[in-house]
Amino acid sequence: MPGLDILAIPLGWILWFIYSLVSNYFVAIFLFTLIVRAATFPLSLKSQKAQADRARLAPRLERLQKKYAKDPKKLQEKQMSLYEKEGISMTGGCLPMVIQMIVLFGIIAVIYSPLTHLARIPSEVVSASISAVMQETDADGNEISDPNRISSADSRGYYRELRLLLVMDKEDNAAAIKENISALSDDVLDGKTADEYYEDMLDIRGDFTFFGQTLLENPWNERGISGINILWLIPLFSGLTAVGSSLLSMYYSKMATGGQKQAGQGCSNVMLLGLMPLFSLYITFIVPGGVGIYWICSNLIALLQTFLLNKIYNPGKIRAQAELEYEERRKRRAEDKKRLAEARAREEEEARRQAAEEKQKALEKQKAANTPKQPPASKNPNKKKRRENSEGTKALDVAGLKDNQEPGMPSPGEPAPAPEAAEEKDGKEPPEPQEAPQQTEE
């Protein structure tokens, strides 16, 4: 896989370091897969967060879909406006997945090339060894099928190193391999002999043994169904782990949608529960058993990763929380609206009351202006009545006295004439005033 060499080289060094510590190919594969998954976990977390954000908006998106069901263009505008307002990118979860897929292919390139990445055997030595065990051709140039040799297709395929490990000790292949290696230059051999390189290959080959069965063969090989063997457990476990991972993903997906079926969900369920496990089963049947072991490890770690991601960002819980917050906001808005209506009603009532009072005052003022002025009424009507009665009595008494008085007598109520006036009337002078007698001192 030349296109993935850039990724395969650094990943190969990581796998080689792990293998040098544990000295077991499959333990190294499991740890290697775990480390790579852990390294890409932040990307998975980002993708999960994007999914959780979409779940948080799901209730509002559903309301928009109901509101603008007959206007797809308006619906799309509203959805994009909502995403922009919330700062959510529809492609935010795609980039991490793309990066993970690229890394996954790099891992596969490492798994398929144990001689290059684990034994650290130069590629020239590997190519010379493969050339030594390729199938022979007849006079017409057609290859003569031989299970103990490598076909030209396999020599250029992904499994070229695995096929070499499978047939390297068949018949006289060992001698042919050593002969081709010895023909290489000293610069390529780097101080090692052909026998040493061959022993390194045998050490790696020994790690591909599983309960006495080599994992360099395919579970479905030339023997077909009649060749049922222990390698069939690998596709079986691969399919089961794929089903488990799919069921867990469907469970969390159902939580994220609130149990509601959405458009396209049926197809997704078919993909998760049907096609993906079947694809995993098929792949592990036709690839070498060692690759199937990696596939099982990858499914198990993906299962664990899905569980952890949903513990950190659970779309179902986030959706439920979003719905709860929306209901609380809706209730608060309803209460605020009710209080506002009540306040407005009170203001309107107060305004009407004040208007009525002002109108009443205006009417009274207008009525007072149109009414003629009256003399001020006595503050004490009884006193006024007594005064009127007293004045009436006095008037009667005066009238009676006038009838009985002598001529020259003043009328009642009239002032008496002064003495001078009286004397003048009689024609006499008034007497002189007498001096007071003086008293003698004794």
C-alpha cells in the first residue's frame, strides 16, 4: 500500500516498540490498536460533541419542520440560521471521522507488513525472498498453480509478506530464499547474513500460531466449507463484536432522537444491524487470520470507545436536558406574558379611573361656571333664624311705642336729643355750671 507509507512508517515504529516489549504479535496488535485509538480519541470526542450539539437542537429543528413542512426553502433557511446562531457546523463531525479513516488504513498497512514493521527487515530483502518463492510459469507464460508458492497477484498485493511467511518453509523454498538474499549487496544486508534474516522471518512466523493453527491462512481457503477449522472462530467473533457495537450505537442513537423515528433511520438501522456485521464477517473470512484478529480487537475497542464517548457527551441526555430547558423557558415566558397582561390591565384601569375623575371635575367646574352666584349662606342657619326673629320682634315693639309716645319724645331706637338742642327748642339758655364748694382746713 504505497500511498499509506507516510502513515505506515511512524505507526510501524510504534508497533515495533510495543512488540519489542511484549514479544507477542497479537498482544502487540491489541496494545497498538488501543494506543492509536487513544491518540485519536480527541477527534472522536469532537465528533461526538458535534453529534450532541445536533441532539440539543433536535427539539427546535423538529418544531421548525412542523411549522415549515410545506415550505422546504424557508425550512432550510431557518435551520441554517439556527445552526449559525448556536455556532454549530454541520460538517464539524466529518473531519475527525475522515482523519480516523486515514489513520485506520495506515494501521492496516502496518498489520499487513509484519516483516517490514516488526522484524525491521529491509524491503529489498523482503522483495528478494518473495521472488524466490513465486509460482513457476509454463511455456505460454501462464503460472502453474502451486499452493506452496506465491502468485504474481499476491506478490503485489496487501498480503505479500503474510503469504511469504506462510510458504517460506515449504519444500525447497528456504534454500531459494537464502540464495536470493545472499545475492544482495552488503549495503542492503547491513552486516547480517542470509541465515540471520531467515531466522528473523521464522521468529515472526511463530507468532502467527493460534491453538496449533497458523493465522497466516484465510478461514475460507481453497478447502471451502469442507475445510471448517478453528480459524472460523475469528469471523464468528468478528461478526458478534460488530453486532454488539451496532446495537450499542443504535441504543444511544435512539436516546438522541427521543425514541422518535426520523427520516432515513430505518436505512441506518439496516446498515448497523445487517450490512456492517455481514461485511465484517465476510472480510474476516477472506483475509488472513491475523488480520481478522486485528478486526476483532478494533471492534472491541470501538465498543469501549462508544461507551466512554456517550458517558462524556450523551446525545440522549443532552436532548432531554434541552427539552426540559425549553419547557422551563416556555413556562417562564407564559408567566411573564401573564404578568405583563395583568400589569397592562391595571394600568388601563387606572387610566380609565383617572380619566373619569378628570371628566367629573370638568363637568362640575362647567356647572359651577354656568350657575349664578348666591349670597354666602350663614354658617349657622339657626342663629340666622333667631336673629331674624329678634329683629322682627324689635320692629313690632318700636311700632307700638311710636303709637303711644308723647309728642316730642324720641322714638324707640332713636338717640335722645342733646341738651343744647333741647334748650334751643324751649327758647331758654342753659344754666351755667356751678363751682364745687371748697373745703376748709381744720
